[in-house]
Amino acid sequence: MHCNLFSGSAFMKSICPILLSAVLVSVAACKQGATGLDDYDLQIYRPRYASGFGIVGAEGRQSTILKVFNPWQGAEDTETMLFISRNGEKAPAGFTGQIVEAGAGRIVCMSSTHVAMLDALGQADRIVGVSGKDYIANEYLTAHAEAVADIGFDGSVDYERLLALSPDLVLLFGISGASGMEPKLLEMGIPFCYVGEYLEESPLGKAEWLVAVSEITDSREKGESVFAPIPQRYRALKEKVAEAAAGKPKVMINTPYAGSWFMASTESYVARLISDAGGDYIYRKNTSNRSLPIDLEEAYVLTAQADLWLNAGSAASLGELKSQYPKFANTRCVRNGAVYNSNKRLNAAGGNDYWESGVVRPDVVLHDLIAIMHPEVLDESDRGLYYYQRLE
């Protein structure tokens, strides 16, 4: 008599667990397999102050997408994306942006503000290349100059040197359009990402971009912890001025640049800092989203009405300012010595740390402005200036 071990109910009892396991594996594989771009709809990090970026993820995935919105002046409905891959996960179907492995360890910075963000994260040692090394004030890069290459400026980049660095990522910026480096980077297969902090009008929004950079270096938790106390310190200073300051000094800014005297918008970064420090930005005509030029005559009228003059060009002393602009020597703020420049922290080549680390330290910039405009609200021992200095 022939006995079939796989006949009838015995066969079914043995095969059902195998089929069930196969189905479960198949379902899991589908879930972990190909995903579409639309699946990346989980808000991993929604900025509180910045408007130019966001970080999204997908259910069951560890990879994320850094989205950058309108990353240059005049951009409308422009979005760039960087897929930050983790655990070998592939970019979703339909993704056409850049791809980088999480934890980028070899980074090229095309702006000194990118250097400042990485430094704030304690990750300046990841920088292998910069643009204009001599003009970068960062202390780590100065001390390790031999380990960082200067690849040149946007219009004259040394691409052979850049390629030799084997960078994981290049951090870019655009002015009135996409960076001119884009086509060559695409050709060379070097990933890139736009960092558009300079377009943010909120001082805290500029600083919040360090969280975007921390996502790239796979340290977002650290980025959030570094950023978190900055708004707290900023708000505390702002509230102190609002409660205790008496009067608002009228504030004039800038000197001519390339033949034009540009005045910031009333909604700009500098105007907001002046207001938060208890000052009154004197130029109210410009309510656009960019700086606008005025003629020298109007600039003189405004300066004559001002109690305080900030960011007075390249002048290192009152005498130098008067020689550059003799007509302005008789204005009240010049006569009273109420002229301040944000050039206290210059390196040997003239690189200015105000435009570098000041971006990620808006609370320190605000403290300087309060010490200038309302020293009475600060303790006498707490009135020192970090970025600014009075022209003597």
C-alpha cells in the first residue's frame, strides 16, 4: 500500500503556515519596496521661523527629503529637493532631485554662512572645500587651513580641484537665479543642495537653517538642540527692551555701494533687528521684499534726521568716514559720535565674522544693538559689543 505523506488535510496543515509566512513577507516587501514621491508626506521637521525649507519623510522609511523653496531672489514656485538616504533606501519613484547618503562627511561650502552653520553644530571638520578661504573668519578653518581647499568663486571655480576633493555634497546659493555651478556639478555627478538662509527676513529664520544642515549630516537632534535656546535668548532680550526702554532712536543705515545707497525694506532682517532692539528704522518708503537705492541727497536728509547711524560702510574711524563723505560730517549722529560699524571681528584679509557667524547668532547681534541703543536696560557689566564697534 502506497502512503502519500502530502495528501489530504495533512498536506494543508503543513503548507498553510508556509503560505501565510510568504504572504506576510510579500506584504512587508511591498511596504519596504518602491515608494512614490507622494508617499513622502510626513512632516519630519516644520520650521517655526524659516520659510525656505522643510523636511519630510515616508511611513516605514528612515530616509528623508530636504525641500528648499524659492532658493534665489525672484524665484516663484521653485522647489529643489535633496534625498537623504539611510540604510540603503532608494529615492522614490518620480524623484528628480539630488541624492546624498545621510551623514555627509566631506562638504564643500560656497558661502561662509554654511561654514558658520557647520561650526555651530561642532562639525567644521567635515568641511573640505570653501569659496574665498582667505575671507573666512572661522577659527577652526583658520587653524586647519591646510586641510581645506579654496575652490574659487562661482564664476571661476576650479573644478579639477573640486573633483579631487571627492566631496559628498556641495552647499550652494543662488542670487538672481540658479547657481552657475549646477550644470558642471550634474556632469561630474557631485550632489548639491541650495541653502537659502540669506533670503529669510526673520533673524531667527536665518539661524534655523542650521537644522536643515544638521539633517544632511545626520544629526538633526543635535541641530534642534543647538537652535532651541537661540529663540529663547532672543525673545528674552526683546521683551526686556519692550518693558524697560525709554524712547526709540531713529536709525540710519549703510553707505553707497557701487554708486548707489541701498536702503533695506521695512520687513527686512536689519529692520526687524532694529525694531526688536527698541529702535526706529528711519526709511519707511520701502515695503518691498528687497533693498532699493536712494540718491545721495535723500540719504543726507535721512542721516541728518537720525539719532544713530549703523553699518557705515568700510569706515574704521569717524575721520575716515568724514573724508569719504564730507557732506555728512555735520549731521547730528556724526557730530555726536553715534556711528557704529559691524566690523569689530575682521580677519587679516578683511573677512567679517558678522556676515558669517552672526547669521546663526541673532541673539548676540540683538544684544549688540540693545547695548548701542538702550544700554540702560542691561547690567553695566553686560554692555560689551561683540560684532559692532563705535567709530572713534
